[in-house]
Amino acid sequence: MSNDNVMGIISEYKQNNRVKETLHTRAKKGLYKGSNAPYGYEVQEGKLVIKDDKPQTSLEEFLKSTWLEVAVIVSQSDYTMRESLHLLM
């Protein structure tokens, strides 16, 4: 190994440690360390807070409404397929 390779490895190691230490310090202070806030949250002064701009629907309500839409589409396509087969016979 040449001196350049060794110096590069040492430099990269030090930089990785600085990043880890910074993230650890921010986590200890309770500050948000991610990039984009999760859905339904926003970052204010470095902390995650729940958005109040629109009412939050529960996951259960979302899944029920989606399931009903999918069930209607499937039943309509099933009916159409049966009607098409009936016409062919």
C-alpha cells in the first residue's frame, strides 16, 4: 500500500466518525436527523410535530375505503366478464 492510500483510508475513517458523532449528538438532544419528515409530520425547530393542516384519517379508515373501491371494481369486472362469456355461448 502506498502512503496516499493509507492517508485516504485514515481521512475517510475520521470523516465517518465525525458524521456518526454528529448524528448521535442530535439524537441525544431529541432533534430530527432525517431528510424528509414522515407523512403527517413536519419539522419545526429541528423537532418532528404532527401537522394540523388537515384531519388525519386512521389507517383502518383508509384501508376500509380503499378495500371498498377495489371490491367494487373487481365485482364490476367479474360481472362484465360473465356477461361477455354468456354472450359468446
